[in-house]
Amino acid sequence: MRKQVVVLIGTGSIGQAIVRRVGAGKHIVLADLKIEAAEKAAKTLEDAGFEVSAVQTDLASRESILALIDHSRQFGDIMNLVNAAGVSPSQAPVATILKVDLYGTSVLLEEFGKVIAEGGSGVVISSQSGHRLPALSEEQNTALATAPTEELLSLPFIASITDTLKAYQYSKRCNVLRVMGEATKWGRRGATVNSISPGIIITPLANDELKGSRGEGYRKMLSLCPAGRAGTPDEVGDLAEFLMSSRGRWITGADFLIDGGTTASYFYGDLQYLKATH
């Protein structure tokens, strides 16, 4: 029996929190660069009563994304897309960050926008880091939002990036702008697409960072932000659930900053000291 399909790319804590909220009664496709991670998440969700399948997917490859679409469509109409995949400035070199986070996410939005079902919705997990990038020119914004995906990495202001943090920030800014650009196309299919920009969310990796050599700096930053703490995957999941529900049908092409006020404090509050390091 064909079902509605939810596709998750990046099977970590945030992605799982979202599909738990929108995946009941649907078939959930779990895609990850590491098939072991997808299969581990599949076991967890199966034990919680969800119908799932796991597939290896490389977000940096259009061919791999198209294969993911083919796999997903065999179960039914693709109603929901959640992109929670990506690499951070400490995990990869500049070229990989741009190929995965900037180019890959753009291709994903483009290709899924061709097949998303009427009444469907998508959510891209971006980052607060994109909000710390200075304002770009109108021409740069337009290019990141609408340039052909195969030309993105050769844009002069992208091709000249040499710093991993800048690569990440530009990638996350591109995610937000690309969502705006693609929202017009998704709308023609009766679907919505939005981005969410989380701050520090407690995951196994974040816990390791908080306990590691840079942990003191992270703990100070969290204590000084307006919320006074880090966020949880479930809080991001709650926001995504709203955006992907019937209550969020008039919301598309938008970005939602969910960081406990960290960005506000970075520009205008107790965290302004961080500007010197960013």
C-alpha cells in the first residue's frame, strides 16, 4: 500500500526529533552519508513504531540525491523533506563545506522541488552562524538565491573563500536565500519550504565540545545569552512540526532563528566580545 513519504537527510538528533513529529503513519526514508548512522536511526525509530527505510546518500552529489528521490518515490508521494545534514567548520576543509552545505543543499531543494507532493512541505536546518555574516550586496543575494546550482561554487565571492568559518557562514546564508528562491517554485506545486537556524543544540557532538578543550568558552557563551542555556533537539522539532503542519500553510520562504537570543546578544548584548573572534 502506497503511503505518504517523509525524507530525512542527516539522521542525527535534530533530524530524528523532527521526523518523530511528522512521520507517524507515513514511510520515513532515512538518508545519511554513513549508512551505519542511517541504519542505527532506523532501528531506533522502528522500535518506536515508525515505518522506515535506510539509504546511503551523499548530499554533495546530484546523482546520489536523484537516487534518493527514486528510492523514496517507490513508497508513495513525497510529502515532507527535512535536510539536517551538513559539515561544520571544525569537521572539514573549505571545499567540502561549500560542496556539501552550500551546493548540496541547493541541489536538494531544486530536485525535491520538482517532485514534492501538493500540500507538502520542506524544512532546511541552517544555522545561527549565517546570521553573523555581514550584509551582502543585492547582486550577491540574488546570485545565492537564484543562480543555476552548477554555477554556485564558481561565483567569484564564493570561489575566493579560504577560511572554513567563512565557508560555513556563506553556506548557511545561502541556505536561507535559496529557500526564498525555491519557495516560489515549490508554491506552484502547492508546497511550502522554510529554513530553521538553530544556535547551540545539545547533541552528543555538542556535549563532547562542552566537555572538551574549548568547553569553557562555550559554557561562558551559553551562560551570557538571554536564555542562559543551550537548546534541545525537541525544541527545534516543535518549531519544524508547526511549519510542516496545516497551521503553517501560509508560511513559506522564511527563516526562523532559534538560538535563545544568542545572535541578539552577539550584536547588541553581553556576547559582543565574540565579534573579535568571528
